[in-house]
Amino acid sequence: MPGYVKPEMFVFLVIALFGVAGGWMAANRGRNFIGWCLLCAMFPIFLLVIYFNKPLREVEGKFKLCPKCGEFIKWREPVCKYCRTEQPPRE
């Protein structure tokens, strides 16, 4: 049958999807893509862990460090949500 999808292939695709999603989210937070990709593929609950983790460093276009309070905020935020400080424009 040409339209038949094997269950093994479906399971593999779901596992791969969890892995790639976790790796992508980790890379956006300055973390190791491969390590988190493998971890999220084996244990999908770690998607929540990486989602709620703060970045390790500034990531160009994603997160920046507030110069006053030192918390990470989204790149284009004009005001820090923690200390309400006006942010300098980024080039």
C-alpha cells in the first residue's frame, strides 16, 4: 500500500521532532544544541525545563542583559520588565 505509514517510522519522527525542538530552544538560550537535542529526544519532559530556563549569555537577536539589574530580557524590549529601566537602542 503506498499510503501506509509504518508505526516504527511514526515513533521515530515524533522522537526526532521532540529532539529538534529541544535543541532549537536550547540554542536560542545559548546552550548546547546537540546535548539538549539528545536529552529532549529521550525524555520529552525536558522541553519544559529548557523552556523555563534563563539564557546563559546574551544571544544576538534573542536575549540581552539589562545594564542596571543584570537580568536577561528579550532583545527588542524597550523597558526591562524587572527593574523598569529604559533600555539603550541596539544596533
